Amino acid sequence: MNSPNSLGADPTRRPREGGIPAIAASIRAAPSFGMDALIRLEEVTKRYDSDGAPAVAGVTMEVSPGESVAVMGPSGSGKSTLLNLIAGLDRPTGGQVRVGGERVDTLSETGLARFRRRQVGMIFQFFNLLDDMTVADNVLLPAQLAGMPTAQARARADELLTALRIGQHRNAYPARLSGGERQRVAIARALVNRPPLLLADEPTGALDTATGEEIGELLLDLNASGQTLILVTHNPDLAVRYAARVIGIVDGRVASDAATGARR
Amino acid sequence: MKAYPVVRAARGGLSGRCVQAVVIGLVVLVCTAASTLAFGLLVDSNAPFDHAFAAQHGSEVTATSTASAARLAATARLPGVTAAAGPFPETTVTATMLVSPPPGQSGPSLPSQQQLTVVGRASPGGPVDDLTLTSGHWATGPGQVVLLTDGQGAGVAVGTQLTVNSVPGSPHLTVVGTATSITHSAQAWVVPAEIAALRARGTPDLAQMLYRFASAGTAAQVNADIAALRAALPHGALIGAQSWLTVKLQATGPIAPWVPFIVAFGVIGLVMSVLIVANVVSGAVVAGTRRIGVLKSLGFSPGQVVASYLIQVAVPAFLGCVAGVVAGNLLSVPLLSQTAQVYGVGALAVPVWVDVAVPVAMLGLVGLTALLLALRAGRMSAVQAIATGRAPRPTHGYAAHRLLGRAHLLPRPVTIGLAGPFSRPSRTVITFAAIVFGVIAVTFGAGLGASLDRVDHDLNLTAEQVQVSIPGSPSPGSGVKGGGPGPALPSLAAQERAVVAALRAQPGTAHYVAEADDDINFTGVADHLSLTGFGGDASWTGYAMIAGHWYSGTGEADVNTAFLSQTGTRVGNTYTLTSGTSHLTVRIVGEVFDPRGGRPEIIAGTSTLAALDPGLAPGQYDVGLKPGTNAQA
């Protein structure tokens, strides 16, 4: 296992000029849990069929606060499953998943819901926005779920939408937006509760190259502001460019774990 | 649980799936309206009778017997008898009186000759059949009579004179009051001593006993009670025993034919509504499974997901319930007004408890259906929800796809479509069931209406059949014998000869038969008996037989279902009818289908029926036409 320290966040790094200048102010630094690792997986296994091969097989890894980690591997390697287990969207069939010191794998459904509200922001390849709600309502919904006062939630949503350059679309419905704009809405939604952990599953997979790069830069800036980021991708170039550490997954197992030369 | 995000998500779901919401609302509306109507009719068709029956301590069995007063009085102490009244002397008279037209209709009072069952009672009250005086006072001496009123205002006014024609001297009776009897135990009451003067020579001494029993809620229980009475009296002494259930059936008759159909439609609507709601809600859940996954990934708990989907279904269902109750009440107005007229109780409305219970039950039903499906969706992991939102569950329908894929005669798009339902078997089953019930409802509604119309048409006038009336002949039930005002007509016999000659002269005539109709009272049954006598072979006239066969000789008769139920007889039985001093013993050889209702009817040769009703005379000729003959010509 690679040492997280060598891949740790550089607190002196500032967001790129001319990129998304205001985003840094909206990012909350990952809180300290009184321990080194924000995420700790121990011998985590996930099987979908009792007699089939495991999607994730005995994975052990740690992620420190502020790290940017790319989980990379071919299709079907188990990288998305691994991300879902960390996010509490799915349950492992073996091993332990700890996030912020909390055993995610033993939480009840309601406990998992509470965990996702507070600890995790999730970005999906196909955005997964609620088409029957406006952009603003999509962003507001997790804040309302978390109990944030309405005025504060609106201010936070406006702040994020402006920072992500989609403020003008706040009353539009997602179906009217481009792919890149939708992904920005998804990022705003993921960040509205200032989660310690941002998980992105193929966030550029449904976007054209230019828009994908733009989103990649945005994620990079978020991480530069102290946001812990785990990025799932099958694209080695993307992994190297936008993450400081790359974990390679093959057949559900960790095949490699190395630092990259990505700027911080 | 934080409510606002749940409501917001439900609102988004509603606005995003307007068609589903409208379908749920409409289904619930129709079902609620049908159920409100059905329950309202059921309750209101029974409640007034039940209320009056309880208030008057209605007679559960009204027995007419030739047994002695002492033997009859002893039956009051039989096991199971909880109350009894009588014996009261009874007789049947033929009386002429002036009958005023019903309220709202103008015109002079007309003379009417009627058969009346007269009972001698010293007072209207008693432990059984506690009569309600509606006008005047009770008979206190000779020459006074109290008449049964139907509560609709038509009839004979207090002070009217009745002339009793059935006894020598044609004594007069003065109407001193009118009363209601929920079980119609008699049509007139006099003081007991008066009965002897009204009884025609040669008629048996009849007496009436009124009973209430510990168990008389069903036909079987009432029959057992009557059997016990029969056993306690000398053989053949029990002439007639009328069940309160029969009277109730007659009282609720005008609305009764509708109720089973409306209830059936209500039940079908209820089942369909459950299936359609289940289908629509499951469709909404399946279509929204990905959305559920997204909501869960954002931090919605299973309870919040369930609540969101319940609200999404409950809002249109609630609106449908409210609109359905209003629609059900509006639809019930014309039907309940008929019931109100029957009982003379003013206006009837759907009871408040029905207006509350039906929508509550409907909402509960919809809510339960939605809850079960939403619980399933709420229990899914977010990943599973997002994944299954895009595709059916793995392995479902694989075999069907494989098998149909080998059917090379069919185009591949067709086989894919045919295998599709197997991928989601539960929804397919629900959809199939909903379609089956829909077909049942349509078939039931269309087929029943068409069948009854056809039967009614066939019974009244087939394509090759016409009726030719004889002017001046007695009209059934009018009681008025002979012609009314107007120019003098030839004698009936002369007219019959003329009609027969005319019919024979017509080339299109295939058959003809003289038909005589009348209504008479007969002992032991509250309702009038309709007599239909034919003066020749009438087997071609088109009566549909339920059982047995068409009568073929003197002493044989066909009857309708109401006759069998009210007299407790069956096809094959021999039954003696007594009307005043006339008796007729017939063998019942067939049961005819009579779509017109509950009045007992007997059909036989005129010569057979003449023993019971000597005045029975042909009123019309039924004419069967040869094919291709124009009936209008």
C-alpha cells in the first residue's frame, strides 16, 4: 500500500487563476477525525452472486484527508463498486469500511442515509439530476435534507452555482442544459453540504473532451482547496492529470497504488 | 423525518408524471363514485323498511288458518315464538269505492271495485304489527272500516263509503281512518264482530295470527318457523303463511333489480381500481426506481422515500375520492328518489357515514397498495435502484427471449416484444388481471343490458307477434268491469267473433290466441295475483321457461318465480288457490321467466282460471305473424 503522506494535500497550493476563482472560498477543509486516515478499508469484499467471482476482493486501503485519489481500471474491474462501498450506496459482503472513523458497513439504512447526507458528495457519470426539479432545487435538496436553514441553504446554493458559472441557469430544468452544465449542477449539489469526501464516478465519461477537461480542472481546484477527492476512471491520462495518487484495480483487487506527478 | 424535502420530492414526482397522477385520480374517482352509489342504494333500500319494521314490531310471519281460536292462541307459546298477536278473524271481500287520483293529478274520483283482505282487530296496537294510524280514528263499531294506506297519498279519503258486493245485501262500510302496516297484514280492518257480517256464505272461518320469532333473519329460518307452526296445527289448517322477507323484497322491489348490478359494478370497480392503482403505482415505482436511487444517494432514508411516493399517490387519490363522493351522491339522486317514493319518506340521501367510510376505505386501499410497493423500493440499495431503474432484474425473461428467438417464422422485433412481459412478470400479471376485469366489466355491462332488453322485447312483442285489443274489455287490476263513459259498444262476444274473423282473413296471420288478464287477491299472500288465461294453444307466444314445461291441459299452470317464492311451492307441486269463495287447485308444471318484477303470476288456460275468477274475459288477441309480414299493416 502506498503511503498517503507522500501524496498528501499541499496546503500552500491555491486554485488556478482564471479557472473558478470563487470555488476555493466555498470549500470547507476536510475536518479532522482525530486520526490519520479519512477512509480506511480492510479486506473489503463484495459479491453480487454467491457462486460468482467477487466484484471487489479483499481490498485494503487508506485515504487521508485532502488527498486526491484516482481509482483506475478496465471496465468490470470493480472500481465503481469500490466507490459505492465507500459512499455507503452498497454494502460489502466482507471486511470493514470506515469513513471518518465511522463503520459504514454496519450502519442501518437510516444511518447510511444520514452518513451520505453529512459525509459524502457524489458525482455520477450520467449526472443523476432530478429532471422534475429546477437547477436550484436540485442543489437545495441535499441541504434541506441535512436540515440547513432555508436562507442559508439558498445562499449556499447561489454561491456554488455562481462559482461554477451556472448561476444564470438556476431556474432552468436540467433537460435544457448541456452535459457540462449538468455536471456542474451535479458538482454543486455534491458540495452543498460541504462534505468531507467528494466521490466522482467517471465524471467526464459522458462529456466531450473539452468539457471533460473543464470538469477535471474544476475537480482539481476543489482538491487544491482541501477537498478530499476520490475519482473513478478508466482513463489513465485523466487519472494522472487530475489525481495525486492512482490506485489500479484489476479483477476486484488492488493491482497498484502510486503517486502521480499531478500538480497540487 | 424532515418533511419539506419529502414533500418537495413528491411534488417534483407529481409534476414530472402528470399522466400517471391523472390516471390514478380518475380511477379512484370512478371507483369511489360507484362504491358510494352502491352503498347508498343498499343502505337506503333497506333502512326505511327496517326502521319501520322495528318501530311497528312488524310481523315476521303472518299466518292465515282455519284452526280454532284456542289452537291458534296456543301457538303463541311454541318454542321460538317471542311475540304473537291474534287470532283475528279474517275474510276477503269485494268492495266498490270511489278512489281519488294521486296527489298532483287532477280529475274526479273514480269508482273502483277491489278485493280486500279484511281483518277484525279491536285496536291498532299490540305486541306484533303495531299499526300506525295516518288519518282518522280506529274502527269502534259496526259499519266502520280502516283502510291500509300506501303512504303515497293516493287512495280513499276518510268518510268514503264502501259497498261490499260479495255478501248479500251489499252492506256499506264508512272509512273512518287509514293506517299503515309495514308487513301489509291486511288491506282493511274492522271491529272483530263485523267480520261475520262480511263473510260470504260458504267461505271458511279464517283467522289471522301474527308472530315474531327468535330466529327469522333468513328464508331458511322463517321456513323452519312456519314448519313448526304447521306441525302445531291440524293438518291442512294453515292456509297461508307470509314471510316478512317476502314483503321486504316487494317493498324494496323498485330499486332491487338495480342494486345487484350496481354492487357488482362496485365490486368490479373496486377490484379494478386496486389492480389499476397497483399497476400505475408499480409503474410509477419502476419508472421512478432510478429516481429513488438518486434520492437515496442524496441522503433520503427509506422512510422518506416511502413517504415521498405515498404522497405522490395520495394527492391524486384524495382528489379522486372527493370528486368520486360528489359524483356518487349526484348519481344516487334519481335512484334514491324512487326509493323515497316507495316508502313515502320524503327525500332520501346517501348516509353521511357512507360519504365518510367509502373515501376513507378507498384512500386506505390505495395507500396500502402504494405502501407495499414503495416499501420494496425503499428497501433497495441506492446502487440497485439506480441499476434496476435502467433494466429489469437479471435472469427474468431470459428463457422466454431464448425460446422466442428460435421462432424464425416471426420477425425478431416481434419476438423481442412478445418476450418483454416475461422480464417483469409481476407487472405483467397485474396488467393482465386488470385487463381481464376490464373485459368482465364491459361484457357484464353491455351483455347484461343487451340480454335483458332482448328478453323483455321477446316477451312483450316478438318480431312476428302483435297484440289486438278488444275495446271495452276489462282492464287488469282496474277492478272496473264493463265499459266507461262513451258510445255504446257491441257485446264482448260479438267483438270477439269480429276480431277472430278479421284475423282469419289476414294472410299474414300464423297463429292467434285470446288472452285474458286480471289481478285478484288470494288468501295467504299480501300481493295481488296476476292471472293470465289463454283461450287456446299459447305455447308459441314466447314465454321463456326457467324450469318445467308449458301447460298443456286443464288443471295445469305455469307460474313465475315470485309465485313460487311467495307460496313456498316448486315446479311439480299441486297448489290450491283461494280467493274469496272460489278455490282452484292446479298442478304447477313450469316456471316462466318474468323480467317485470315480483308480483306473483299464474298462466293457464282461461277455462282453468275461470274457477278462481269467473269474470275472466279475453281482453286481447296475441297474433303470431308469418315471416315477412309487416306488423304495422
